[in-house]
Amino acid sequence: MHDFRYVGNRLFCEGVSVESLAHKFGTPLYVYSQRTLTGHFQKLDAALSPVNHLVCFSVKSNSNRSVLRTLANLGSGFDIVSGGELQRVIAAGGDPRQCVFAGVGKTEDEIECALRRGIYSFNAESEPELQRLSRVAARLKKIAPIAVRVNPDVAAHTHSKITTGTYENKFGIAFEQIEGFMRAPPG
């Protein structure tokens, strides 16, 4: 499952003593297993192989360039929430055409940069955000690829600080409003 193992009371990563790494590089020290990242990505990618898919790693969960580079080399896509994260993915060898730009705080400059780089898709969560995306795309004479986040008003019964699927959380377009939302001309 992963490449971290205890031998006696000593922790090893891919056969290297974590203690020896701490002595060499100091602490605090973050140690990642490239084999573990690779194995998990390949298993997920293979499981989805019967359908057209793009596995996207959330850059906000870990923006370490070596982690991003490992995943980019495997053909991973990336879920980003800022222009800075897009630049970080590109610096690590990732393809902007495999980046999904989520998050509600996209600035017009970030949208413009992402459109110029050929982003795979933007996730839109509100009418004002859709209008902003449309305005920037029109100015650049481009079509913005957009996916709309729909809020199904379903409670997952998780911790209140991480719940995102109910109307009280205000993430996405209410399920009952999506048809009218998609018919409305951008304005």
C-alpha cells in the first residue's frame, strides 16, 4: 500500500532510514515516497480507465514541487484555486491544459492568465463568477471552458467546518436553480 515501514522501532521510507534523513537535513522534515505517490496514482488511473477521465491532484493539499513533478510525469491533472498554484504546476512540469481552476476568489487577472495558458476548465459557483469568466473571455476573444458546481442540498453528516453540500454552506448553484442558471445569458 505504501513505502513507509518500521524495522524494529526505526521508520524507513523506500528502504532509507527516516532518522538518517533527519540527521542529514534537520527537522522539521517532510518525507514523501515517490513510489507510494506513483502506485496510488496508477491504481486510481487504471480503475477509471474504462471511462474518459482526468485524475486531478489538489495543489492546495500539497504544493511541494517534487510531489507535483512526480504526478505531472505520470500525466496527472491538477485542481488549482489560484494563479499562483497554476504557476507552481507549470514550474513543476505540469500541463495547464490539464488544470481545473476551482475556488470562488478568481481575479480577472488570474482568469486571463489561465485562459491564455489554455486551462482545461473553470469551475463556476455563482452567477457573478460566471459573468466575470464570460467578460474576460469575451475581452480575449476566447471561449472559457466552464463546469458549474451544483449544490444538491445533501448533508454528508461530517464536521460542520468541512461540510459543503448543503444550502447553508452556499457552495455552488442550488439544484432547483440550475436549469434557469444555465439558460440565462451571461451578463
